[in-house]
Amino acid sequence: MRRISICRPRGRFAFLGQRAARRGSNEKLALVLDIDETTLSNYAEMDKAGFAYDAKTFNAWVESAQAPAIPGTLQIFNEAKRLGVRVFFLTGRGEAERAATEQNLRAQGFDGWRQMILRKPGTTPLALEFKSAERVRLVAKGYKVILNVGDQWSDLGGTPEAEYSVKYPDPYYFLK
């Protein structure tokens, strides 16, 4: 997996701009973003819960649609849209949380994405298996995943991989 630093020594969003400029005539470029601790911050809820996970409490937080945006991700999102790169959210959140998640994203300035992919009811694969399989589907639809951003290695690993992947630090939890 090729990785890039969160730091941008050659200018902000240099990779996105350079890659979009080299786009082939029929090439559909894609940015894949994780949601929790990548696009939206759940820090307030985690702090309130003493950094202990309780599914019922966390699901109520998700349904409240109050998570703030992570500013750097919003900037990447807007730059990708400006460059004509299609944006996909790929999250471990369940399908039942779609309406609240869409409401939260839009309230935080994330609007105009191509698709939000959530786990279907009754599926229990590991995050790595789920996210990798969904990227296979995107590629099968003709998309070239040029940038993938997440806070877990499971957001980025497996095949197919993005041309570049960015791993945000997450000291709160680890998923497989």
C-alpha cells in the first residue's frame, strides 16, 4: 500500500490536483472516505462515556446527528468535488443509521457525494473484508480509487487498494 503523509510539503492537496490533471478521457476517479473519526468526530460522545463503548449509547449518539466535521477531511472532500473526483463514503455504520448519518454529514457541509455505503443488516464480516469487498464493487463499476482516507488500517487494506491511502491517527479504538 502506498501511503502519503497528512502533511503536505508540496502544497495542499497536491496529489489530488496532480492526479486529476492526469485523468484519462473515460477515467472515473474516486475518493473513498471513512466516516467515524475520519469525516465526523465522535470525541464528545466517547469522552462522555469515559471512552467505554456501549452500542446502545453510541447508536443514540449517531441518531442524534450531532457529530462535528473533521475540518481537514471537509477540505479534502471539497477539493475532490472541485476537481471532479467522485466521493464515496464507506462506513461500518449499519443501514439503519443511513438517514441520521446523511443528515449529520449534510449539516456539517458534506453534500454532493456520489454514494454512501453502509453495512447491510445481517452481515458480520470483519471491517477489512467488508470495506475491501465494497471497493471491489466500485472498481467493477469502472471507478479508479485514487485516494482512500480512514482512521483504521482496516479502512485502507485489502484489495483493491487506492493509489494513495491516508491513515489518520486514532488513539481511541482499533478495528480488524
